[in-house]
Amino acid sequence: MIILGYRFEPKLWAIVLTIVATSVFFKLGQWQLSRAHEKEMQYEQIAQYTKQPTVSLPGSKVKLEDFQYREVEVRGEFISEHTIYLDNKTYKGQAGYHIITPLKISNSTLHVAVNRGWIPTGNDRSILPSIPKIEDNVEIIGMVTSADTKNLILSDTLKENQVWNNFNIQRYQEVTGLMMQPLMILQGNEENDGLIRSWTRPDSGGSKNIGYAVQWFSLAATTIIIFIVMNVKRKFKKNEQA
């Protein structure tokens, strides 16, 4: 093909490679846009739930999706001997733990994991900070979240240790032998236990995905431009070649 004195004759392998690369980059861009949309929808859902009244968490087994991001209330008794210290949690730049204790739901055989708040590590990490035990029945009010840390698995060495790097509800059931609800409650009400409960409401994070999408679409466009530039050559006239 000759246009305005320039010849465009790409090789077959170059055409195939460009189509494949462009398609992959474009699909990745679309996927990032879909992730941004999902996060925005999730953020709007949280905003709507914060305006709704508190609901009671039943003693029967529930589904996470039916209660996620809702503010719930539940009565029961903390099982302090199964408390774990979730490591690598910071507050205002200071290292510490999140304290997770199972709550036995009143009139039920089920338990629910309660993230009771943050506590500093102290000067000596070999000594765990002391947490006041709450032995009476309590009422916990807080927001429901997923109990699991994604893509990470607890090792067997944590079975005899109160300090966990990550939390997985299925593994926690195996370690403790407790029957758990498939969720976690971020405790919001105070219990005078010295723990800091400052659950900040994050933004949706969708803007980051949009930024990634722009990068992928830019790569797709750049691939096409490189393909054209590398395969367009000027057609010389005979007198120019002499």
C-alpha cells in the first residue's frame, strides 16, 4: 500500500503480534474499569448502610453478603482464652496489634469474631500487652466486615501462638474448635478496656483502578503507533536513488 509517497507493508508476524498485544492491553484496561465500578458501588453501599438502623445478628448461621457493611448488635460472652493478637497494625505511625476475641452469642452454639480494637506493642515484643478480661455478658455494636485476609494462609506454627500475621475464619475454627459465623465485627461501642477503636472509613479506591486502566489503554495505543511507525517507509523515486 502506497499513500502520499509512503509504503505500508507490515509483515504477517508483526500484524499478529500487534493484534494480540493490543487486545490484551485493552482487556486489562476494561477489567480495571470494571474493578473501579465495583469499588464505587461498594462504597455507595457502605454509605447507604451507615444511614440505616442497627440490626441484630441472629444466633443462627448467616451469610456474609447479607450483613456485610451493616451495623449490627449482638449479645454474648467473650471467650478470652481464644483471643489472638493480629500483628503489623499501626495507629498514628505506632506499631501495635488488633485484638480479636470470639464472642459466644447468647442462646446459641455459634460464636462471632470481634475485632475489639488496637493496642501498642510496647518496648519488648516478646511480652504481649495485657488486655483486661471481660467476663460478664456484653452487648457489642459494630460494622460487619469479611473475616478473612485474602491470598494469605496461616501456617501450622501459629496454632500454639497468640500472635497471628493474618486471619482466616476457617483456619481459626480448626485451631479453636469453635463454630464461627462467617464474618467479623469491628467493635464500635466502648468497654473501658484501653483499646483504641478508630475505624476510619476509607475512600472507594476506584480512582487507582481508573489510573491503571488509563495506563493499559495507553499501552494499547502506543503499541498501535509503534506498529505503524515501524512499518511505514518512504517510497524513493528512481532519480532520488541515483
